[in-house]
Amino acid sequence: MSNDTVSPVIRLDGADNVVVARVEIAKGTPIRTEGVTTLHEVPLGHKIATRAIAKGDPILKYNTIIGFAGTDIEPGCWMHSHNVLMDDFQKDYRFGQDYRPTALLPADQRATFQGIRRADGRIGTRNYIGVFITVNCSATVARRIANYFDAERLADYPNVDGVVPFVHEQGCGMEMTGEPMDLLRRTLAGYIRHPNMAGAVVCSLGCERNNLARFFEEQSLATGKALKTVIMQQAGGTAAAIEEGKAMVREMLAETNQVTREPCSAEHITVGLQCGGSDGFSGLSANPALGKAVDILVRHGGTAILSETPELYGVEHTLTARARTPEVGRKFVERIEWWLDYNKGRDTQINGRVSPGNNAGGLANIIEKALGGAKKGGSSGINAVYRYAEPVTEHGLVIMDTPGYDPVSATGQIAGGANLICFTTGRGSCFGSFPAPTVKLATNTPMYQRMTGDMDINCGPVIDGTATLDEMGEAIFWKLLAVASGEKSKSEALGVGEDEFVPWPIGVLA
């Protein structure tokens, strides 16, 4: 399809009363496919009314309510947060009524990738040694240990992807028991056990509230060849602890290097789904294209984790209808209700206002953002709902409750077992992650061309009218297999991910 035959707008559903501008559209431009003329300048990614809408009537996009008209609207009017108002409306959760089990491909027909098979049968996509901390007081020690093993010192170990510090700001001055400590310990243990982690050194000060012995006991962790600990107060201080940690990593390197990649079924891929720096095209190109890839992965027996709970608010009823059981659907609603209570009276997205970048990109409110964000999950049924950083044991599409803040959300997904992250962006995110690599999808061609050093796939051809969502979904699926097999993503090549380990800092500091 040539560009001169492509309409300047995109219609998503025949029932919609708005369309989306494919390009910047000047005031007074006839939109022949819709029989309207624009009454204002319309930025790309923003919406245009296609018929008269009375004040208070619903605004429909994808035949889903994204808000209500704040005034009487004329056809051709620019529709955005100034005249699309968010309000509560009755939702029919229809628990499980739209669930359809996925028709899985036979095992011998499933795609494969070159994975790393661990002794316990788990499959990794990378081969790292991690240096962890129980408390921020040991952060410098962990960084010094890990940073010592630079490219030159790892040259003799070509199968080791790196030695990475995982530092955070928690571990003391917090509740000794309860949800905040549970979240921290669950997250750390999930990373230590991760199939992409060949070995780990855990650094402790010695007197912190996140007591090392209690942490290991609670999480059923035990020291051995691949898991060692350094306690600074026992080692003799900072310098001595750094040297002790270096020696421990040296002991692990030779065995860590012995791994070889082998063909593994795509059923062993678990992808954490993320979006950030969204725009008006996120829900039209990259997110639904990723959803197509998710549906393919699920048919091949793999797993995808949909998260960012506050950014699914407003369309949660479309997800509960796809839940495998009413209990799975109700568990998701319980998490939504927790977030509404947690955010009560605060200036946050779940209460209606999206970030300035999202708003400039064409998203009027959180419901419109949620509508696009949910598209990442494709059309598969939802098999389970997990709390933050819980181990993901179900295959297929699942939900993990996380904040919308990308580093915190992806950290929970990786702790749960995601061995890849797939991240869509319209404004241009530069996110990366360890030990699971991040693959970034651009929603539009101009941003992809501007930030090609950070973007792995351009989904802009969907907007340009030169590719279909099905074609993009196939391309994403095969890219995920390639990266799972060892091909470096753009963020990996840039070395981005060390500082993006951010366990959820819920709770009170004292």
C-alpha cells in the first residue's frame, strides 16, 4: 500500500465515535474516509470526533469507553484531555465468560531457541553471576566486587555474560516483618534462583533488619558452590569484604563458563510485558503487535506476564472476562481495589491523570492508556494472577500485580521468573535489565529513526500502512527467540540494566 493511498486517520472499530490521527493534521483538512473536516490542528496520535457527541455521552475507542464528553462535541473536533473527561461507570466483570483455552501446538511442532539448561531442568537465556546485598549499607562492596570483573578479566570466560551488582536502597530502617520485608526478600530470592543466574554472592553488613540468616531461612536458601555470603562486620570491614567477595566470584567463574547452549522448546520462554513512555499509537501498533506475538508464544507453550496493575485500571472488566476461572478474575479485582485504596487522595495515574509525556503523546487519561496497555496481552485466556515477585508456575498468559513504574514492575517480573522482557514505547524509553534482557519496540517510525540505538523493532509500519499487526507479531516472536538464543538486544549492547534493579519500596521508613 503506497503512502498516498493511506488515510491520515486510523479507525479502530466501526462503533467508535473517534479516529486517531496517523500524522499531524492541519485545521480544515477533509478526512474523506470519515466525511468530516478537522476543526483544529491535530497532533499525530491524537483523536478526532467523527460525529456529534452530546455532553456527558461516552467516548468510544476500540468500542470501549475511554471517557465522557465534557461539552457538546462537533464532528471534526480535536478530542483530548480538555474535552474527554474521566468518570466512574458501571462495569460488568463477566468473570470467565470469555475464557477460551489455547489450542497448544504439539510438542514436536513448537519453535525452539538455543537455551542454557541448568542442572535442575530450568532453562536460562543468559549466564550471569550476581552480587547481591541484603541492605544498602553493603551496596559499595557489591559494586566494587562486580565491577572488578570487567571485559578484560572475563576474556578467558567467553560463556559468562557478566558479573552484575544488584543493589537497592532497602534492608534497614523498615518494618522487620510484614509485607515490605516479604516483598524485598521474595524479590532477592527470585533473582538469586533465576535460571539466568549461574551463581551469586550475597553481601551483608551484619546488623541490618533484613538479617542474612533469617532471609536465607525464610526463603529456603543454602550456601554452596554457587551461592556464597560475605558479612562485612565479620570480614573486617569494607576492603576485606571486597577482596573476600572477589575470591568467591573467581571460584565460580570456571564452572560457570562450562555451559553450552542447546535447542530448547519455546515453552521455556517467559516474557515480562512492559510499556513506558506511551503515546497515542501504543495501543494501535506496538502493544497489539506484541499481543499477537504473545498469542503465538502461548500456542507454543510459553508464558507471558502482564503487569502494571494501576495502568490496567478502567479496562479490568475486559480482562476478568478472559480469566480461566471466576476465582482468578476476582483475585485481579481484589488487587485493583487494593490499588484504589492505596492511591486514595493522591495525584497518581490511577486517579485519572497520565504523565505529561503520555498526555503529549495523545493519551487523554488512564482508561485510554489502560486500553492500549492491555493489548500487550493479546487475546489469550488469563490462567493465573500473582502477587509481586511471586514465582510464576503457570504457563500461558498470567497477570502479576506490580506498580506501573517500569523498573519496579520489571524487577518483580524477573524475580517471578521472566527470562526476557519485551518493552513497548512511543515517546522513547531507554530501559534495560539484567539478568533477563529487554527487547524494545517502537510504536512509530519517526521515534524509531530518532532513537534507533535503543530500539530493537520498529512497529511503525503498522501506522504507516505498510505492515499488518499479524506480520509485526510474527517478527516480534522470532526476535524474542533470537534474543533468547543469545543475540544481544540494543540495551544489552549499551550495557543498560545494572541500575534498573528496583525492588518495590512499599512501606514505611523509620
